[in-house]
Amino acid sequence: MRTMRAVVLDGPGPVEALQLREVPVPEARDGWVRIKVEAFGLNRSEQHLRTGLAANPVFPIIPGIEAVGTVDAAPGGEFEPGQPVVAMMGGMGRAFDGGYAEYTLVPASSVIPVRTSLDWATLGALPEMLQTAHGSLHTGLAIQPGQSFLVRGGTSSVGVAAAVLAKEHGLEVLSTTRKPAKLDALRDLGVDHPILDDGRIAAQVREIRPEGVHAALELVGTNTLPDTLRATGKHGTVCFTGMLSDQWTIPDFYPMDYLPNGVRLTAYGGESSDLPQADLQRYLELIEAGTLPVRIHRVFALTEIREAHQLMQDGGAVGKLVVRVGLQ
């Protein structure tokens, strides 16, 4: 029996609950694709799984809602062995074992083929980050060139990606951080107006855009959502996508009192199908050409998974945390 290294979570707990073990390589079957994992990005969803905030988890489980690598086996013939692919969502790391391993078995519908010269660590930073940012911008907000756009939670990996994609689409970008030292990092990404977030930013936003922004992406949670709504102009839209604060419900929600007059509130929580292969390929080519910057905070080895999760939990990163499986 072939074995592999994988990170296993027997149940919720601190970072020490993440156990690196030798486990059997998953058996390939029709309709599923076995991927030799080269890299994967870390996501708040996996922190929620580890800390017990995830809904309906299955334990024990190998976490990880995304992975990149090459096709090891595709019995249904959907992909050729050796083909570079990315995989994300569709139940990965929740309903069945995910990407924190040397091999992962995922439904063919969650796999997207790619053509790229990017190194594995860079590619590993992209799938879920690009899917969430792209879906939030185009499905949640229906952005248009020339609009003003606010990112609440701008130094998160999705916040970074959303700002970069919005700039590429021709928007004026405002983006927030709670830490003064990170303002320059936002400027380096091309953000037009970095904003220091002390919990109330609507007044700062309206000093820059007196009528309020056309579109806003809420990545912090329901604790900052009312202020983000107040920063948004009439007929503008706020998309609720992230919960960096781990606050995602609104007690005693009364829409007439909660929503400013004429401001729309939407939400986004998508799948791999929300990032069409053609759009993903275009983004990869822009990144290869150096016209679409990607911010990776640090690349870890699989043996450093606890340290990586601790950094994610502490909120110390600007951009994506990535694990390179072959790194020693």
C-alpha cells in the first residue's frame, strides 16, 4: 500500500491539533481526479475548521479547500496524467479529505486545467484567492471601470487580490488596514487611498469620496458591516464575503434601520465554477507578464503547518500564506 504525508485534524483544537502523519494514498475512481499536490494556500475557512467554527465538519479529516499540482490519475478520462491543474472547493477539506497532503482526490468538477510558467508556490497562492476576489467583484458587485471601490480588510489575501483585480479593471481603490505599518504595503499594491481602520472609517471614506463609494467589499465581518454600509453611496452596493473577525451573524436584523437609504447589500460564497477557466488563464498570463502583482507573505514547508496556522490566526500576514509540499 502506497503511503503519503498528510496533515490530519482529529477534531477542533489549537494549532497543535494539526498532526503530520503517514496515511494511505487515496484510491482513484471514476468521476474523481487524484492530484500530486505541489503547493496549497492557507484560508480562513481552514482556521474555522480547526477552531470549531465550521458547520457540519467530518472528522478525522485532511484540511485544505484548495491545491495545485499535476494529475496523477483520472480514471474517467477528464484529464491527462501529468497535466498541471488547480483544484478548489466542492467539499474539499470539509466533506472529504482536502489539499494538506502529498496527494488529494477531488471531484473532476472541482479541477481546472492551467497553462503557466509560474513556480508552484506562486500558483499555489492563487486558486481560492482569485476565485473569491473575482466572484465578489463580478458576481457580488458587478463592478464597472471608473467606479470607486472600497476593500474593508485590505491586507488579507482576498483583500489584496480584490484590490489588484479592481485596479486592473479600471477602478479607483480605497483599502483598509488596522496596522499603520501596513499602509505602505497597500500603496505598493497600487491602492489609490490606503485607510487606517480604527473601527469607524465612513467619515474618512467620505472625505475622499463625499458621495460615498460605488462598491465595497466587506471582509472583516458583521461588526464593521454597518460602518462599511455608511461609507457606500446611494445606489451603491456592499458585498459581504469575509469574516476575518469571526463575526458573521446580525442579531435582531431590522433592514429598515440597518441599511442606509438606497444602499444595496449582497453576499458572495462561490465555487470553482464561479472562476471560468478562461478568466483564470487570463489572470495567470497577466501575473506572468508582471502586470498583475501577487503578494505572498511567506512560503512554508509541510512540516511548518502549525507555524503557518498560528501566523494566520494572529493576522500577521500581508497577502497569502502558502505551503510548498516538496520544501524541506
